[in-house]
Amino acid sequence: MKVGIAQINSNVGDFPKNAKRIMQAYRACVDAGADIVITPELSLVGYPPRDLITKKTFVEKCLQALDYLADEVGDVPLIVGYIDYHDFVHPGKPFRNAAAFLQQGRIKRKVWKTLLPSYDMFDEHKYFEPATACTPFEFNGVKIGITIGEDIWLDDFIRRPLYQRDPARELIEAGAEVLINISAAPFYKGSPLKRSNLLEVLACGAKVPVVYCNAIGMNEQLVYDGNSLALDKEGNEIANLPGFMACCKVVDLSYGGVSAPKPRTSEIQDVHDALVLGIQDYVRKTGFSTVCMILKGDIQSLVVARLAVQALGKDSVKALIMPVQNDSFASTLRAVELADKLDIEYRNVSVDVVKESADLVVGEIIPNLNHPLVDDGLASRIRSMLLMAYARDNHFLMLSSANKTDLSIGHEVVGGDSSVGLGVLSDVPKIFVHKLAKLLNADSEWIPKDIIAREEERSKKQHKHGNEFTPPYVLLDLILELYIDYQQSGEDIITGHGYDESTVRWVQRKVDLNEWKRQQAAPSIRVTSKAFGMSRRMPMVQSFVD
């Protein structure tokens, strides 16, 4: 059997465009000799639709689009992900996360998703009713078992056992000879390799070929990386599709014995590609064509500018360089040099007059000002205010250059860089920003090497923020990863990893106290397992300490 894998990019709720993309991919696969074509989970809908599902006509329009697809499909069947109603006779949630088997102008079979994730960024139990049975069906003399998303995830690959059922095992025991999984698995650092390992274990355990079709693109904060795979019954990868790219491939499941090349496993390259795709897709899907940003000469804004040009091209990136008196001339010069090298349009605007006026007013309100961060905050908010005006008048999308480390401990200004537009680096820890800068310099020295070296050296030392000293970034990022990404308690970090108690408690307290700031920050592009926002939802006001 030759399976056409259509790794497509869906827009949430745009049924006409999604149906058009599906049919284009279907026809390309049919022309390439496919016996059957598969698309990702909710490919007709876009993932995640969230509360759009509850709008009165949403599911009706989805089903209308499904009927259109069925009419267009000929002898070669198409498996498409969509949303259906749960029956109105039995109690349960109102909808189904579903896959339809379309052939010869008809919907010949419908399959419901069984395992509904409700953790991290997932809320499927809120909307969907799970399948009560998993049954394979015959096509061209082969028994096929269709699974959706989480249905194939084994306990060994989830942090704790979440489910009492194993849909893949149920299908194999019922005689399935091929397992097909349509998925919308979001990317985070290390996830492509983890998925590859999961599918290898699944294929070896089930002793049948496994075909996995994943979505690509960005919806909400989530980037879908593709990296679709086909494996033989020994777990050898007989085909893999590229990451972060919409494409189709026809895979002959009779091919075996020699593994296809393993997908790239460089985490830094994957994160880079996710950020570039995230910028590109977010801009397109929100209806913008051009972005603007504040270019300050620091490593974060230099990295964001280069990523934006890679994603959109130089003509679609605009920058404002707005030094105030306390900013060093060298920093401003770096910003100008990069803008010239990238060949992007920029304006070098002094904001001293605005800052001086603000200082006079602040002096009246706070005659005995003694907090150093008030002055820094004023400058940041003035820049942000002017950027907003510039963006609004020109219909530009703003980009933020705040990093995850500073957002974690509250060292970003509310109303400043961290709260406007799209947070390109908001899920990228400080030390990882340095790695990105080095990667971006692979073809040319876009970011001065001495800046990277100086930043790396500074990250090994304490630095002063306001009236307090902050642990070195190299230490801070390690503790933050344990506390945020791995959800370890302060006690576990201290006793299990040997970190200084006062440092761990300081970090823990700063993270917990600054949730209110993060909830006002720009939405991020998720590249770690616990991004702020959709992946980590904490109360703004709480007093728990562990």
C-alpha cells in the first residue's frame, strides 16, 4: 500500500482555505501514485479551535466543508481530521474530535478520538466526548487502524500514566495490520526526537507498520513542526518528511530493510526554525505583511531583527532606534550597523525631549525618587508608546525581544518591550539566546562576536537589577528550567540538585510574585515544554510555597 502523507498548514476556522489546501495536497499525492491519502488531526478545522467550537454555526460549517471534500474525492480515499457532533441521545460532551474516511464522493467511515489530553495547553475534555471502541476496517485487503493524536502515546512517553485505555493495542488485538495516526503535535525543544522514539517503540511492539502525519505552522502560541514519519514493523524509518515545511510525500509501506536517514536532532537548529516559522505564520494569519520593532543594540533585539528578516524578508521589517541620554553610543552604533547590514528600513529618533518632559512630571509626583528602575521603566515605556503609534499608523505588527529568563523573574518592564505585539524570544532562556546568536552568524557575522563573548562572560556573574543582585544567568536558567519546565518543588531542587537554598528560594519567590506581569506580556512562540500562557496557567494571586 502506498500512503500519501499530506503535511499541511491549517488556519483555525478558515474552512474554505483549509479545504482548498487539503484538496491540493490530495491531488498531488494521487498524481504521485498514492493508494490512500492522510492529513493531520483537525486539518479541516485548524488546531486548537478552543471556544470557537461553541459558536452556533462553527461545527455546521465544518461539516459543510467535509461534504465538499467528500464530493471531490474519487477512488483514492482521503482521511481528514475534523469536528463532529456527539449524538444527542446519550449524555456526554457535545462534540467529537474526529477523522473521516472519504471515498467515491461519500463519507464511508467516521472515527472518534479516544484519548483526550487535558494538561499543559490542551483542553480537549472540555469539548469532546471520547470513543467507546476502537475498531479497524478493511481497505484493499488490508486492515487499517486509524488513531488521532494522543491515541498512540504510550505511558513511557508521558510523565505519568494518564489513561486506562490503549487504543493502539485495542486496534492490534482486533486485527489491524497498519496503524495510521493523524496528529497536531506542537513543537518544543527535543520533541521531534521524542516522537521518533515513541513511534519506533510503537511499531516494534505492535509488529505492524506505523504512518504518522503531523501538522505544521503556528496557531495561537503553538508551532507545529511536521516531521511526519513512516516506519516498518521492525521500527525502521522508511520515510520521513522535513520539519517546519508544508509538503507531501507518497510512502510505499512494502519498502523495508533499510532505514531512511534519521531526522535532524540539533535542538538549536530546531528552535531557530520554529521561531522563523512562528514569525512568518503569525504575521500571515493575523493579516499583517510587515513588522516593526525597537532595535537597541543589545543581543536580544539584534537576534530578533535577524530572525524577522529570515522569516519575512528585509522589505517587511522596519525598526526604530530610539536612544535616550543614558544609552551608550556603542549600543546605538551596533543597532545602526545591523540595520544597515540587514538592509532594513530604520529611523534613528532621539526621545530625550519626551523623556525630559516625563522626568519633570515624575518629579512633581515623586519629589524624592529613590528607586533606580523608575527611570529605566519610563524610557522603556516611552519607546513602546512611540512604537505603538508607528505600528498603528502603518498597520505593522510589533515584535518584542524580551527573553524567558527575565520574564520569569519579573525583570521586564510592564508596558515596555515585553508587552507589545509578538514575543519572539519570550520562551527562549537567556543562555539559549546566545546559542541562537552564534547560529545566526553561521553564514555571516550579523551579530558582532565580541558582543556575544561579552554577553556570555556577563552571564557567569551576578548582575544588579534595581536595588538587588540577581544570580548569574548560567545558574538562573538551570534553576528556572527545573522549577518551571520540570515543575520541581523548591525543596527538590535544593536537596536533589545541591543548589544553594537562599538562591533557589529567591528564584522561586520572584517567579511566583511576577505572574501578574507575565499575564500582561506579549504572546510568545512556544519552544520549550512549559511556555508561559497556554502551557503554564498559574493564578496571579497565590501564597503557596513548596
